[in-house]
Amino acid sequence: MAPQSSAEAQPLNVMLTVNAAWNVWNFRQPVLKALLSKGHRVTVLAPPDDSVEMLKEMGCRVLPLEMSAKGLNPLEGLRLRRAFLRAFRQERPDIVFSYTIKNNLFGAMAARRCGVPFLPNVTGLGTAFLSGGALQRVAETLYRHAFRPLPKVFFQNEDDRRLFLSRRLVREDQAEVLPGSGIDLEHFARAPYPEGKETRFLMIARLLRDKGAREYVEAARTLKAEGANARFQILGAPDSENRTAISREEVAEWEAEGIIDYLGTAPDVRPHIAEAHCIVLPSYREGAPRTLIEAAAMARPLIATDVPGCTAVVDHDANGFLCEVRSGASLAEACRRFLSMEASAQREMGLAGRAKMVAQYDEALIVAAYERATSEMTGRGF
């Protein structure tokens, strides 16, 4: 075997950028660990939060990025593009891995100006892209301008890839689908199915209209009125910056009505998943729904809407049920169906989800895809 050249032996200088540092900590650890274990330099460029110290303890450098995750204001976009230009010129990364909408768009524009290899991951489309009208046209124009020159664009589900191809935002040879962000199957291990007569439905999501929170409450209200022996829980943070955010006051009203148990937030969702019989996500659209993937890995049945992202994870009648989007009545019927099942059938449904995650969502698949793309774009793998 020929010895490595000095260029090949040098560690890579890899930058990850995203709209919140916690996103890297929660969802990108497989790639981080693979890079750090090989001695590569990893810098996270993101708005700081409580996860910064944990990222530093892993071995990452963290640089603050001033940005708002809300909207596509042109002036804010120009400021963000300039911030990326400064960071790329100062840090001189060998390659940039990008996640979330604004980082993908304005980071790609800056990277092209600097001649830096740039690899975006479309983790979701956002309300601007899905709103229709002028705002959607602006979003599509930005995507077309930012993405078309790139050699590779990752997507988290096939529906988003097809949509971008149909709108001519990317080329066929660029677009590659990953199985979400992958899942650590040891960390999210199979959990024993809970005993007890009262069924616990759990929705894990930010408190947003687009996540289907109101449809979930409508379904809970309907089933409670029918006397269903079930508890409906929500675990997730308010997101006041998002224009579809649901206020904490409205959630308090649901609690006072006796419909919902609001669990707030948790640094580790596993105990909550383990205590639930079924995980519910009535979202309007997803990239790769992390909560469903984590729940399936822990062998929990799923109920989700029949929309892109969710359909990649939920096989109807196998590891869960799909319901109509924006329909509390359809969600209530799916929950009703689940309640009518024997506990043994519910358990088997959860085991089918675990088997799907083992076969299709192992985090090693994600690391391998990033290593291939890095090698193609820089001439050097991990």
C-alpha cells in the first residue's frame, strides 16, 4: 500500500454551520465524532446557546454567528452573507457542511465567492417555501441561485429531492437523499413496552402550528369527550420567533381544560419516549422527523401525517398509522384505531419500527455519505 502524501496526511479543516448550536449537538454528532476521531479540525459556526460548552468538550471550536432564524428579509440576508464571507476568509475551511435554510442559502453564496467547497443538507423547507405566492417565489429564486452551481446537495427525504428537481432548483446529478441524520441505535435502544391500562400518546415537537399542535389538541378533545382511557402529552419548547408559534398562554388554556399534559422541555427525550405507548407527529411537512426516528428506534408505534418526511419513517399499518394533514378528525380516528389494538399488537408495531431503523437509518450510513462527498469535493476523505 502506497504511503499517504503529505497533503493527504494533513488533517482537514471542516466547518459546520447551522442556525443554532444545539442543532449540531443534537443531530450531527455522528459526523462530528467521525471527524474528531481521525484528528481533523472541526469548527462550528452558529448562534451560541447552552450546547456550546458540550461541543467544546467534544473537541470542537465554536464561533458565534449573529443571525435570526426567522423570515427571509433581504437586508438580513445580505448581512448574513457578509458574516459568512468574513468567517470563511478568516478560517479558510477545506469544506463547509451546512444545515438549515438561511445557512444553506447565504452560506452557499459566500462560499462560491471565496472558492470554498460547500455541502448543504436540506433538513426542511420552512414556512417561506411552503407559503405560496411572492414569498415562495423569493425562496425558490434564492435556492436556485445558491444551489445550482454546487457539486452536491443532500436531502433528508425523497419528496423534497423530487420537489427541488421539479422546480429546477437543483440538477439530478447533484441531489442525493440521506436517511435523515441517522440514529445511534445503542443510545436510542429498544425500550420495554409500558404496562398499564391508560394509553399515553406523546407529541414531541416545538410548539408551532405547522407541527400540527392544534390538530393534536382537537383529536385529544374529541377522544376525551368519548371517554377514551388515554392521556395526551406534549414535550417541546415554545418558539416565539417562528411566525406559526403557539403561545404559552394558549398551551396553559389546554392544560386548564384538562386536555393536554404539557411536559415542557427535556435534555434527554428517552425517558419520555420509554413511558409513552405511541408517539404522534401531525406535522404539515418534515425533512426527516427526528422524534419519529428516535421513537421508532426505541420500538414505539407512531402516528403521523401522510406528508413528505413522515411517510419516509412511517409505513402505514406496519410500524404506525398515517392520517390526513390538517385534520384533527383524521388524527382522532388514527388514535382511536390504536386504542382498539391489543397490547401485543401495539408492541409488535413498535418492534417493526425498530427493525426499520436498524435496516435503513443507522448513523454509519450518514458518516459514509459525508466521507464520500468530502473525498469527491476536496480529494481527501475523513
